[in-house]
Amino acid sequence: MFGPIFSKPLSSKNNKTGSWRMGKRPKFLQTNCIACRMCILICPEGCIEGEDKNTYHCDYDYCKGCGNCVEICPRQDIVMIEDK
């Protein structure tokens, strides 16, 4: 019988998992940001960083393009764009 299967939080930092992205990635417009930090809290990979308004960014080496940050942003200051 198998035991519980789980991984440690932020374990993707060991591998550049952003290569799994499905064609879109978040773009931080940095025009209406109120620094609520909701994008940081909702990101399953922990790849969003920033401290003050207009300083938030995503480390695309680890971002999978899930779009959670776009959906949670109360000011619609993050949009999904085509991945290069």
C-alpha cells in the first residue's frame, strides 16, 4: 500500500518549471496596483515578488501560467499575454 504523496511548498524552486507553461503568462501592468499582495498569496509556485506599488513581478522561470494572479487582482492590474 502506498502512503500519502505530497511535496514540500516551493519545491519547484529546485527545477525551472516555467517550461511547462501553456502558451500564456501574466504581465504586471503596474498602473493600478494597490500593493494588496493577493497575487503573492494566491500563486501556487511562489514566483511573484514585490514590496511596494508598481514593483511586483513574476519569475517566469517558475511561472506555469495558471492565471490565478489575474483572477484575484482587485484592480485588474495583471493580464495574461501570449508567451514568447
